[in-house]
Amino acid sequence: MSGNTKHKAAWDLFAAGHSQKDIARILHLSENTIGKWAREHDWKGKKIRDTFLDDNIVSNLKEIAEYQVRALKHIKEEMEEQGSMELLPNGYFDGITKALGAIKQDFNNFKTNVTILKKFTEYVEQQDIVLAKQLAQHVDIYLNEIHKIHS
């Protein structure tokens, strides 16, 4: 992994909630390097801004999708009142499809994978600490691999 790729992976791990110590271990870098990157690029501030922005965008997209559904329902009801049972043109569904697609795309990105694996690892730790330690190494390797794929 190149320096820029590792920097991006480090940010993604931080944004997903990993500690700087964990990030250093996963990416095979020093804690000093991770700390330096975090300070230089204001990771804490960026995480707060990104979280607020993501929440705001998703909220707006949900409102748009909800509006589109209400509008389609209104058109359907008008057609039924007139005794017309025509299929609605595909164009009516494009806005809903795009809004819902934008909301769902977050589930496919690296950050989400990291979050899921972190929660899974925490769950396994509560059940079997020895197994969790064995899994940690494989989770780290897997995260490095999927980050290469998505970079």
C-alpha cells in the first residue's frame, strides 16, 4: 500500500471509530505517524463535520424520497377517481430510485465494512477473548485487502 493509500485507510478506520493505536496496528504503522496525520488533517473535527453532513444528506434524501412517494400516491388516487388505471411512466420512479440508491450506497463502502467488523470483533471479545485475539489478525488482513480493492 502506498503512503496515500495508507493515509486514506487510516482516515477511514478513524472515521469508523477505531483508536489511533488500533489503526497503527492494523496498517503496520507507528502510533506517532497516525497521531501526526490525525493532527495535521484535523481528523476529530473532520469526523464531526462529516457525521453531521452525512446525517443531514441522508435526512434530506429520505425527505425527497418520501415526497416522491406521496406525489405518486396522489397521482394514483387521481387516476383511480377518474376511473383510469394506466401504468405510471418509469420517469416517475427515477427520483425515488436515485434517492434510495444514494441512501443505500453507504452500506457498500469501506467505512461501513470497518464498522461492522469492529462491532463483530467487540461481540466476539465478550464471548471468547482468545478467539477474538485470533480473529483480530485476520480482520486486519481482510481490511487491508478490501481497502486495496476499493481504492
